[in-house]
Amino acid sequence: MIEYQPSSKFLQQYIHSIYFTKGQANEKIEFIYYPHYIETINIFWNASIRVEGNEFDIKHKKGEHNIVLSSSKTKFMKATVQGAYNVIGFHLKPMGVHHFFERQSLHEIDSKIFEISGSKSLKDIDPLKPLEEQLKSLEKYLLDNYRPSPDDQLSSIINQIHETNGTIKLSGLETQENLSRRTILRKFQKYLFCSFENYKKIVRFRQSILNSTKHFTNNSQLLDQTSYYDQSDFIHQFKSLTGETPNKLLRHIKNKPHSINYFWKL
């Protein structure tokens, strides 16, 4: 995989990174990727996509092209990729997808996995051209299709969740934003494809992974820097998102930070 930051400073506000990867004939790779508040769009060439439950399979299929948004914030996915294919993808910051794609162009094919229609010019990017040309074509598409945020109040709420590491209460946001509880909850489902509480949960989870790569050596130290209620809450919430205990997964991340088997780092 080759990864870049957008060359456009403007796009850097909404896009975390752009990457290119390809599969080789007779090659098979399996890995797990975990829930994240950052969403991913992948443009697949010569590949068929099958999504079922928490299985995400990519196989070579000549002439088939797909654009897929992954926005899973509640479950981990097991991915299997095999055969010769090309992918250009980009990681979107929260609400980023709505700056470049209409909501009605997203068609859910499984829980929080969407196929994107009406983006023919994205499929026309030639994966056989040099990466620099592909990158230039993608950035041009994004700049040409940029639109203002569909909901500034929701963007403000998201910022407050991150600033408080997922501890802010819904009741406090109702007062600050002058919005009803029902309205806030509806906004999360409409634009972030998850509940308010699940979004806070994923912020805490990702912060615990970030902290684990620093100088924290055990769960007690880690808990001091996160917003879980106690050790039991930490283990329960972590396992519900990853299927593994914090000790097992965090130890793996620290010992093998670049392992292809665990796609956890963005």
C-alpha cells in the first residue's frame, strides 16, 4: 500500500489520507479491520465485492468496478482479498463523505457498508496510469464536487464529543445547541450511520488504542487516560467492538504495529 496526504490544503480539512494498493494473481490476504469514526471510500477495479454479516470478500473479476463506502462504527469486519485488482481509496474525517457525495447516492448493501452510484468520473480514473496522475484526477474530482456541510450543528456536536473524549452528555448538548434529544439522535443516524452513544463509544475505543501505543504499560495506566467507568466497562466495551480482550489486541498492536493481519491504524 502506498499512502499520501492530499496535496490540497483545502482537501486536508476533510480527507485524512489517500492510498493505492493492488492484488496479485494467486495472492490471498486476510485481515481484520476495526470500527472507526473515520470512514473509508474504496474504488475497486477488476474486482467483485461480497459483504455478508461481518465478512467482506474481494475477488478478481475482470471488467467489474465498484465504489464502496465503509462506515462501520459498531462491529469489526473480517476481510479476504484475493486475485489481481486495483484499489484507490481515501479516509474521510467525520462528516467528510457528505462534502463530496449526495446522501441519496449511498445505497446500503449491508450494515453500514454502502455502494456509491452516480460517480462515473471516479470509475474513469485509469488505474494503469502513474500514481501521480491518478492522485491528480481524484483530487480534481473531489474539489469539483465539494459542497458545504449539510449540518453545521452536527459538526459542532462531533467536535465537542472529540474534545471531551466521548464524555459529554446528550442533555448538555440539548441546551448548548438548542436542539431536542430526538433531533440530535436523528441527525446521527442520518449523517453518521450510527447512534449518538455508539459514536461516543468509538471515540473512547480509538483513544484507548492511541494511548496504548504511547508509554502506558498496563490497563490501569490506560484507564487513567480514558473515560471508561472502570476495568469491567473497559473490557466489555472493547470486546463488543473487537471480539477480543484489550490485553490481547493491544499487546498485538504494540508488538506488531505494522501487521497486515490487523488493520487498526489510521
